[in-house]
Amino acid sequence: MDVLAVAVRFGLYLSSMLCFGAAAFALHAPRGTADALPLRGLLVASIMSGLILSLVGLAVLSAGMAGVGIGEVDRATVASVIENTAAGTAWMVRMAAFVGLLAASILRVGMARMAAALLGGVVVATLAWGGHGAAGDGAAGWVHLVADVLHLLAAGTWLGALVALTLLAFGPSRTGAAHVDLLHRALRGFSTTGTLVVAVIVITGAASGWLLVGPGGVPLLGTTLYGRLLLAKIGLFVVMLVFAWGNRYRLTPALDRARREGDAPGAIAALRWSLASETACAVVVLALVAWLGTIEPIARS
């Protein structure tokens, strides 16, 4: 059950954040960028995966609360979870948002991108009710929950942009002048958003860490599974920051110079490696987050 719970949580985190991240990137990316990418296909695939994983996740949650195997869960138990728990309410909101998101992505009605980003944000926000932040009480509990929601939204924005930029860098026409110019504008366009995203992640992550671990728990981080996983997550986040710094201050300017000199393949190859590596780190971080959510945190002291 633990392995299944972690796997389902990871898949749900990944699909939900791709839904929101892809839609958000389409909103803030330079003109023409979204049209050059298969974002609609990525969005629909993520929505369908999210719907399926949400159903499986509800069964896993119900089985865990009832103390039975997933094959032994009955309809009454599932109904009780949906009707009587905050996680069940969040599940219903998420499913409704997924359906609305699917309609927005298929119909292509006016303001569809804005609607998709908003609904994707709702999907991601509901994940906070499956984490430790939803277990708090009083004002501290609300602060923790809000911090988790903002943390998830910022992470989804970053992941969506990383996937989109990686797809753009690996595009079949990546060495054409127009495509290189588009890639350069997309990288530069995300630089400001990326700085804000990192700031939100750092601030909200620190707030959640303080509420979960506290100063007294810091010396214990290396002695518990939760602490070691948390340290691994922080370490990978630092690695992602190094890649992001290199992309912004070294590789993007190098691409600009190569673009003007008509010799872009080498610069693009370096960007491809960096973006793919940063994206891989982000996926591993999500796996760690999914695992951390199933483990009792270090008691604050």
C-alpha cells in the first residue's frame, strides 16, 4: 500500500502540475511560442492521467482510512471519505476542475487559455489537502496550508515552463533561424517569471519547514527517513537553481551571440542538456515530495 500510495501521489502531482504549468506557460510565453509546441496534446494527456490517478488515489485513501486492502474497499467507505473529510472535498473540487479543464482544452473557446490556467491552478491547489499542511489547526494551520498551496503553484509554473522550453529546444526545426529566435525569446521571457517563482518556492518552503520541523528538529534531519528525504529534496532544488542560473546568465546569452553569428547548433546542444537535466531533477523532486507526504514529519521542538 505504501509503494502504491507513493506511486499514485507522484503520478497525480506530475500530471496536475503539467496541466497547470503548460496552461500557465501558454499565457506568459512570448507570442507564437505556444503555437510552436504540442501543449494541447500534453494538456489533454495530463488531464486524462490526472482523472484516472485521482480515482485510484481515492481508492487508496479510502483503503488506508479503513485499514483494509485496496481490493476490499466498498462504496460506503468511499462515500464516507468524500462526504466527511477535507481530502474528499478537495477530491471533488479537483475532479470538477479536471473536467472543466478538459472542456477548455478541447473546445478552444475564447479565453480558453486563461480558463485552462485558472482551472489548472485549482487542480494543483487541491493537492495541498493531501499533504501535512492540511493537518494543522488554528492560525498556524491556515498559514501552513496557504504556504503549501503557493508552493505547489510556483512549482507547477516552473515545471511547466521547463517541459515547454525543453520541447522547444528539442524541436525538429531547432536549428532554423526563426525557431532559434523563438527559443531565445522564450528563455528570456521566462527569466523574470522564473525569479518570482524561485522566491515563492524558497519563502513558502521555509515557512512549511519551520512549521513541520522547527529549529529543534534540524539536528535530527540526518537521523530519520523523513529528514534524509527532505535534505535530498533541498539538495536537488539547489542543483536546479544552478542549472537555472547557468541557463539565464550563460547559455541564453551564448545562444543570442550564436544566433546573431548564424552558428546556433552548439549553443542549442548545451541548452538541451541543461534543460533536460533541470527537468529530470524537477521530476525526482516531485517523487520525493510524494514520498514525504506519506511519512510522519519530525516533531517540532
